Amino acid sequence: MRKIMIGQAAENIPSYDLAFLDLEHLAQVEFTSECPDRPVESALLLTKDAGEGWQAASPGEQTIRLVFDQPCTIEHIFLVFDEQQQSRTQEFVLLWLMDKESTYREILRQQYHFSPPDTAREIEHYEVRLHRLKVLELRIIPDISGGDACARLAQLRLA
């Protein structure tokens, strides 16, 4: 039985007894920017001491792209976003590219309003059927009103 107490902040993505992919050995990551103290791998690695996640070095739209060495199948995407500092509305888009194709397909587009301290974490779990996946791309617009917020991603897990 999976349990979550209402009103309690989840510290990590819930365990669904899934075998998360070891992205470090299966894919190359491409990204638009990163802060030296919050590199992109800290949001992607499975280790508990991976850090606080990734943060962009500058405001504006950012992209994180996973390019797989071999085509694979993905059935679950977990995302965790944290914003402890400012109110803002973020939009993100998930796209994928099938092996031997050149056109990205949109999986979803979603907006979320952060209003710390009460609404400071967004946790998403999507069930998908992505066969022969070659590239998974996450585009983040950290503040749709054009503010100076930097994009952040606490965790990205695939299974």
C-alpha cells in the first residue's frame, strides 16, 4: 500500500516500486545553462546525495534534453519542481523524438503557480507509452509573465 499523509510535504518522488532508468549510463544530457553549484546531473542522478537539483544560470526559457544511446521504452515520467523564494507561474513542455524520426511530438504542456511558502513544490507523475524513444526534451518557461525567475528542477526520473 502506498501512503501519503495529507498536508505533509513529500521530500522525494514517491516510490512506486519502479525501476528508474540510470540516465548517467543510458543517455547524454544537453542543456541551455546551469549554475555551477546546481548542475543538471543533480536533478537526474538516482543517488540520494545528488544535491538540490538543477538551476539555470540565467532567467528565461531553458531546455534539458536527454539523448539516449539506444532507443528505449518509457512508461513513467516523474518531475519535481521547487520554488521557495518567489511567486510565479511556470510553464513546462515535455516533447519526445522517436528513433529515426526528425519531428518532435508533444507529450504535454502544463502551467503551475508557485506561491511560497504554501505552494512551493510541484510533483508530477505521468504514465506514458513512448516506444523507440530516442530523445526526451523538457522546456521550462520559469515565469510566463516575463519576470527574472531562473528555472529549477529538483528531480527528473524515468521508468
